Amino acid sequence: LFTMTSTSPLATTMMLVFLAVIIATLVPSSCDAFSTSGRRGSCRVVSGGGSRFRSEGVVRMVDDGDAGINVPLDDTLLPPPTITTIDGDEDNSHTTPLNTVFTATPITITPTSKFIAATPITTATSKRNQTKVNSATLRFNNRLNQLAKNWDDSTAPKVEALLLDALEKYQLHLKEQEQDGTPSPSSEYTKKNNNMIIPNTISFTNAITAWARCTRKDSAKHAQALLDQMLHLYSSPKINIDGKWDHVKPNKISYNSVITAWARSNERGSARKAEELLRNMYDFYNNDSGLDINCKPDARSFN
């Protein structure tokens, strides 16, 4: 090879290129040479070249030409090292070695020796009216419910008129039974008579809802009057003898419908009356309803 280079300039050039390739292959680049410093969580950058470690995001490079600068690792890429010690090991003789800092430690969950069941919260409730509603009353309530869905100024008076008419007929029926000595109003004869409409809580609530959706200015007053009539029939000891009017006991839907009627009213003082009715609802629930859950104020009452 030396003889060829001495006689041919082309051979000399090829020889130099060949030697340069061999040197570049055998000698590692200085930018890849690095050493870990004695401090955990940092690396010593040997040179500021385009190292593969920089491209992988492991080392945060500083191109200042100083090969002896310690650069901390990027906190967003590697979690901070933690040392786990055993309780009672004051001299840290059982400290986790550094090469296992990022090794997940298994966690043992010890099951409880006894299962503790949640204690149900019980609320005192009065006996609900278990009387079965006859077919005539069911048809009547369905009719009122369909009418109460209208948003106008003429449907609510019709619904109230139908309710009061049925209520008047039922009251006359009760008086006739008392005069003739026929079975008492609370007997099974009256309750099972399919031809007799017996207005109940649902009947009154449908009428109240109709007034709550009515566009007349005095709608809230009519709704309040129907609720007062329900309370009078149910709470008056002279009228509700032997529980013959328990089926008109107001519930939270009845109260909420009246509160809604006052909330939609533009009358002066309607907001105050709605709040007062909410307080009366609480009084009725605590004192007169026997803590019946069906009469307890709910979120809609406050809304």
C-alpha cells in the first residue's frame, strides 16, 4: 500500500480517507462520554454536543462550554428518589438501595376481622291510608289530572268546580247515612261503592296543580284556599270523626304545588307567603302528620 501511495496521488488520497474512517469508527465521540456524579439525581455533562441522551430527554443540557457542570435531571421525566425505612430501624440499616428506588413495593391489604353493616335510618311515620280507591274515584282523578296539564286561564276554574261538586255530593251522602242509621261513613259499604266519587288527596292536588298552572292573577289564592280546605277536613276534630276524612290528608305534593303557585304569582308579598307556607309545612309534618314521610318537605319545597 505504501508503494502505491508513493507513485499515485489518487492512491494517496484514498489512503487518507480510509484512515479517517477507521479513526472515526474506533474512537467514541466525546459528547457521548458522561459520568454519574456522586450526588443522586444529577449527571455530569462532559461536553455540550448533540448527545443521544439529550435527544431522549434524560439530561437537561447546558451549552456553556464547561464540561464540569452538574445538571439536575428533569423532574417531569423521572420521579424524585425516595428512601423507604423499616419502623424501628433508627440506623437506616435496612434502607432501600438506590438501584431499587423506582421499584414498586407490593402493598398488603389486611381485611377487617368483622364486617360493619350500615345502620339504616328510620323515620317515624304514621299509618298510611290503606283504603282502596273505587273505580269511580279513579276515573274522576284521571280526568282532573288530564285537565290540570293545560296552561291557560279557563281550565283551573273548571277543575275546581268539578272537585267541589263531587265533594258536595259526598258530604250529602254522609249526612243521609247518619240520618237513616245506615252504615257509618267509614264503613266498607261507602268505600266500596263504585258509583260514589270520594274526593281524596289526589283529587285536591290535581285541582291545586291546575291553579298553579293557571295564568290568572288570583291563581295562588285559589290554590291556597283548596289546601286550607284539605287541612280543615283532615285536622278538624269535629269533622274528621273516626278518621272518615283521612283520605284528604295533604302531602308534600299538595304543599309544593301551592308554593309553586305563590312563586309564579306577581302579587305583592307572594314570596313571603311562599316562605310562610314552607314553615307551615314543617309544622304540619312535625305535629299533625305523625312524621309521615309523604308530608316531609323536600328539595323542591325549598326551590
